[in-house]
Amino acid sequence: MRAIRQVVLRARRLARRSTPRSTRGLRGLWGRRTAPLPRPLLVALACLPGLAAVAALALCVGGVERAVTASLAARPVQRAAQFPAHSAARPRIVPRSVWVADAARAQPAPRYDDKVVAVFVHHTDSPNGYDCADAPRIIRYLYAGQTDGRDWDDIGYNFVVDRCGTIYEGRAGGTGRPVTGAHTQGFNHRTTGIAALGTFTSGVPVPQAMVDSIAALAAWKLGLADVDPRASVRLTSSNSGSRYAAGSTAALPVVAGHKEAYMTSCPGAALTARLPEIRRTAARLQGRTFTGTP
């Protein structure tokens, strides 16, 4: 109210200054009192503080909006979670429970690496003329031979592929995780081992279904780390029993035969000859195009 009175008094002073001399004598008719201000003017004057507050609030809100807009513009854009640029679909994989059944033995917890950057292809050096329905039983025999005969903690291969192209989970730990295998002495870390069920020495036909499934599996596993199946990779040997002394680094194909890292003929001459096709097919499944040397 004090602010209103001050505004009114100031208005009256301005009115007196602007009144012509010819009209000032009329004041005597009312003594020293001045005529009352019209009611609409009083209402307008009374509202002046509120209007000023509203104007100030509008200016404040406008300033806040401009500040928020400037702040948002200055922030880095939040991007969606990054996915590998060259990934491949996960092929159908039969879980290990199908073949291990009641033959499972107590074993330590699985070990893991940070990712898979290479694939080693093997053959199991077992008979070829099996019925695909017998594959689980044959894998169980392999498991028993490695865990009982060699006293390994589990089957060494991460995956086994039969002649019909069926993919079986091998070593325990999760098919989508980088499980450390026991398939390639000196180079089990950051790699996965895929074993072709059978023996594929020179002149032995390799079933196309098997080749296609190995390629699909390699494309998926390598795609999780966006690794080109046609490329080379540098791996460090952890065991001098391999072709390379412990601690030395070797440049190997991303999709390699077992013999690239160990003194062996595995995966056999016939399957080794199909590795270039497996690399190309895996790259195609990852959506890569041929641009020369990867």
C-alpha cells in the first residue's frame, strides 16, 4: 500500500505541474484539497506493482529458457548404445546338456577373456560315417576322453559341428561369452575353437552343410567384436609348446587352422582347403563387401 500511495502522490505532483495557470485558481473552491482521482485510474495505479511483477517474471522466465536452451545446445549429443558395425545373426546352437547328459563331472568355474578376436578350426579325428542322430553320443565320448583320459577340466572345443551342419555347444560357460578354451596350445586366450566332427585329410569330402555352419558360427562370434574374418590378427603365445615361444607375438589369420599355431596336421588338408571359402562366407554374413586386402 505504501508503494501505491507513493505512485498516487507522484501522479498528483505531475498533474499540478502540468495544470495551466488559468485553472489553478479553481483550487480555492475546495480549499487546499485537490479533486479526487477517477476510480478507474486508481485501479490502474493499484495494479502497477502487480503488472511490474508479471513483467519481471516474464523476463526472468525468458532468461531461464534462453539459458536452458544454450546449456542443452552446448551439451554433447547422447548417442544410443553402440553395436558392432559388422555383426551376424546367431546360428542355432544345441546346448551341451543335450550331449553331456549324466556324464557331466565336477569341474572348476569357466574362465573368460575380454573378447574373441580369432577362430581356430579343428577336426576331431574321429570316424566320418556316423548318423547325425549319433553326434551327441560321439561328442560325449570325446568329452570323456579329454576329461578322464587327459584329465582336462572340460572338453577343449568351444563348439562342435557335425556333418549335417548342426552346431553343438562344447565347453561350458555360455555360447555368447568369450570362454577361454583348451583347443590350441599357446593360443587359447581371446580365441574360440570350432571342431568339425570327423577326419578331413586329403581327398576326404567336407560336407557343404558343415562348411556353411562353421562360417555362420565364425561370423557371429567374430562379429561380437566387429572382427573381419578375412583379416589377420596378432596373438601372443602363452606356451612354448606351440609353434611360437611363450611371450612372442604371431601374426595369424583371424580364421585359422589348428596347424597355424601348433605342430599338427589338424584340421586336415581337405578342411584346410575350405578355409578361404569359410572366411569369405563369414565376411558376407557380417555384411562386409570385398574391397581388396582387409
